Amino acid sequence: ADADDVKSRRERWDGDEAMRLPFLTGVLMLFKNPSFWLLCVVSLTSGVYNAWSGQMDSLLPKPTFDEDDALWFGIASTMASITGALVVGRIADLPQCRCRLRRMMIISLALCAVGYTFFTLSVPLPVFGAHEAILPANHASVCTALAVGSLFYGAVTPLLFELAAEITFPVPEGSGAGVLTFWVNLATLVFLLEQPRVPDADASVFNVVMLAVIVVCIPVAAMVRESYRRARSEALKTIHMVDER
């Protein structure tokens, strides 16, 4: 019975490896995967963030914040997002976390939304009639809120691509990553095209846009159906190699 079980596991692993597909075939399979489309929606957060974070000078009210403040806030945001990506990327590789990617992504999105909520309410929103910040704020609190939001935004990115690779297996990882990157760049392009149409006095509305995209993506991420076929295939491969020894 043990020998038959090992043989069965070998055949399943060999079958998974044999199903690796060429690029165009893989892309066609991606289009038929509803969960992958949901992850494409979540990827829009990266596109909006890429454009939004580059407009920091216009997002902060003057004269309360000057160009130097915007520069340092932008640096803090970028460093926080890099840190979040590195730390969560390492955590996601731990055996006890490899099959909890969706949960980790939802938690990261929620905490990102909390940070950006504080940031958004800490600056005036003239377009909504709020000419004064709703929350009392100073440079330290605004920078902290921005950094916290960006920290957990950075955590979303590796989880997004890792989960996409899992649910689309045996489609090559590069195919899924390429499609996701397309949507990221498209969202960035749309944001940059719309930005000049908004008067400088109302530019803080983009803080609301950034926050709204994050909030909308939380239930979208929750609808993704998890399947860890790639992780199972790698486990079977390990068993196969051990058995051969």
C-alpha cells in the first residue's frame, strides 16, 4: 500500500510538471480564471499608488507643508513600502504562512486603509467643503500615518503576485505577473492623465481616491478562491526526490 501511495504521488507530481504551458496558452487560461481577474482588480492599488505617491507636493496643503516636507514624506512612504514588501515577502515563505496568503493580503489591505484614513483626514479636503483638517495633526502625525499606510501597502504587492502564481498554476508565473503588471501600469496611466484636470487647490481629492481604491479592494480580495496547487506540486516533487534516494 505504501508503494502504491508513493507511486500515485509521483504520478500526480509528474502530471503537474508536464502541464507547464507556453505563454499564449497560459494567458488564455488566465482569462478563464475568475479569481485571477479579482486579483487584477486588487493590482489596481499598485498602479494608483505609483502615481499618487509621486504627487506628494500637491497633495499636502500649503503653507503648512512645504516642498521639503513633501520630499521627506515621499521618502518615508517609499522606504516604508519597501520595508513592508521585504518583511512580508519573507514571512509568506514560512511553511506555516504559505497557505494563508489571501488572509495576509486582506489584513494588510485593512491596515493600509487605516493608515491612509488618518492621513486623508489629517489634511484639508476643500473639494468636499472641509477647508480645515478633520483630525488635529502635525508633521510627525501626518508622516507616521502615511508611513503606516505605505508599510502595509508594500506588504500587499508580494502577497498579490505570490497568490496569483498559486491559483493559476500550472500557468507559468511570468504569464500571470505580466498580466498583473499590465493592469498596474494601466491604472498609473489613467491616474496621470486625470491628474492635470484637477485644480491644485483640490488635489487632495486624490488622497480620497487612493483610500477608496484600497477599501474597495478588501472585499474583492475576500472573494478570491484560494488554491495552492503550486505548493502541493513542490511538496510532491520533494517527496519524489527523497524517494529516489
